[in-house]
Amino acid sequence: MTLDGNTLVYGIFGYPVKHSKSPTFQTAAFQHLGINAVYVPFQVKPEDIEKAVESLRVLDIKGVNVTIPHKENVIPYLNEISEEVKVIKAVNTIKNIDGYLIGYNTDWYGFIEGLKEIMPDIAGKRVLVIGAGGSSRAIIYGLLNQGAGKIYLANRTIKRAENLIEDFSNFYRIVKMIIKPISLEEINRILNEVELIVNTTSVGLNEDDPEIFDYNLINSSHTVVDIIYKETKLLQKAKEKNAKYQNGYPMLIYQGAKSFEIWTGKPAPIEVMKKAIGV
């Protein structure tokens, strides 16, 4: 690739961000389609996020992804947000149109498209979602969008789960009939009622992290997703029990693919992006 005066600039805002795999697969996608563009990581401290967003306009950076800890904090500095952002309350993609910045959330799409690789039909399914943070909000939005029948939302503090449900009820009238908040201690009791288990927390990132629930209760009828980018203890147990399972890489690829399409208007080369990071 030759850098010249016509090279477009894209990137990712995060702190930290050096570990991000997005530059690898987004650059591979640009090169595959012959698009004269680069994608670079921008390490942005939390106190500098307003200036970072303004730099998109000043430097004519065409678009960025947004990751932890900035997904919520960028919203006040944008000109417009998409419908899903109004519900999820987090932005992971910004498109710059001549200085007019539009915020999107493609995390929910990434989760659903990745999940379809192992569970093609989500409608009517009974789901356990563990965690009530930003990733959980995007995933629940996707599950509701696809017609999930029942969602048990387990969190260390039930109040946070209840707050999430209250937020969503402003946009989905029957959400309180679909989502039931439960404590982590209640997971073992309801596990045989669900078909899909999704961990949205960081538990499992470290080898010495404790089990969230009794993993021995997983059986071959379960589908298990952990959005952490490795085979955690949860996924190891799912594999041992002959359950279908998936780590966070498919969600990462598909959310990035949707961002690519928002920026370029072109279909993302999914297989090229997967190959770039060995998925």
C-alpha cells in the first residue's frame, strides 16, 4: 500500500488500546478491496475524549471505532446518534461526514451475527445473560431484536440489572415480561430452563478467576458464549460437556465488519478479516 495525499484515515479510540486487533483486520479489509485507507490505534485518556472527538473534524479522520472506557462518554460530543444508541446508551462506531459526526453501535449486530454461526435461529430461545454492563446492554438489544423468548439477567447487584430493564422498558413495552433479573446465586436453579448462556463479564479473563456458577451443570443441550477473546474456564467446561460454544472473536469481527460497511458503503470481506487475526 502506498500512502499519499488521498489516503483516508480511520482508527480506534481506547485506553488502553495497543492490544486491539481492529487495526489488523480492518487494514486487511481495506487492502483486499483496494481502498486507499489506513486504520490506526489512538490511545485517548478519559479526560481527553472531547478533544479527541473534535480532532476527527479538525484532521478529517473519516471514522473511528470506540472501545473501553469511552463508549458512553463520546455521546455528548456527536451531532447525531442512531436509534440503537438511544437504547443501548453506548457508541462503538463514529462516522465523519464533512465534520458532522454520527454515532452507531454495531456491538449488538456483531454478537448476533457471530451467534448465528452456532445458533442460526434465536427467536423464542430462553437465554441467561450474565452481567449488566455496557456489553450486556448491546447483547440484550440484539436478543430482543431477534425475538428471544425469555432472558434471565444475572448480576452481582440486582439493582443494576433492574435499572437496565427499566431503561429498556422505555423502548420495548413488554420488556418486563421478557427479562427477569436474578442474582448470581440463582443461576444454578434456572440453568436447566435456558438454551443459551452468555457471559458478558470479565470473569474468566484471569486463570485464577472463580466460577460464576456451577459449570458442571452445563449440558450438551446448552449453547455457551463468552465474549472474552480466549477459551475461558466456562468455555472449557462447555467443550467438555459437548455443548456448542464460542469466544468473543466472532463478535469482534462482525461488529468491525458492520463498522466497515457504515464507513465505506461496501460489503466487508468477512473471511479476509477473520484470516487476518487467525479466526
